[in-house]
Amino acid sequence: ATPFNEGDLVVAEAFVDEGPTMKRFRPRAQGRASRINKRTSHITVIVKSTEKKNGGTR
């Protein structure tokens, strides 16, 4: 495990996937119940370190 400097890290990739759905019920009129889906998500962020390049400026 190489220690990274926080200032040298950049986001290489970021994506969101579907997570588990929690199923809940809400009371409705006439004694009925309707289902409510409480959706969740998995957030993935991949970071990489930047190599400092010397002498590339004008």
C-alpha cells in the first residue's frame, strides 16, 4: 500500500449502480395499501494519482 498525497489524486472513474430496493407499504383509502419502493444505490469512485511532469509549460 503506497501512501498517496491527497493533492495528487484525481477522479479517474465514477459511476452509480442500482442497490437493493426496500419495499414499504402506504395506507390508502378504503382499507387498501399500496407498495412504495425505496430505492438505494451503490456509488463507486475510482481515483488515481497524477504524475507531475516537469518542463511542460511555456
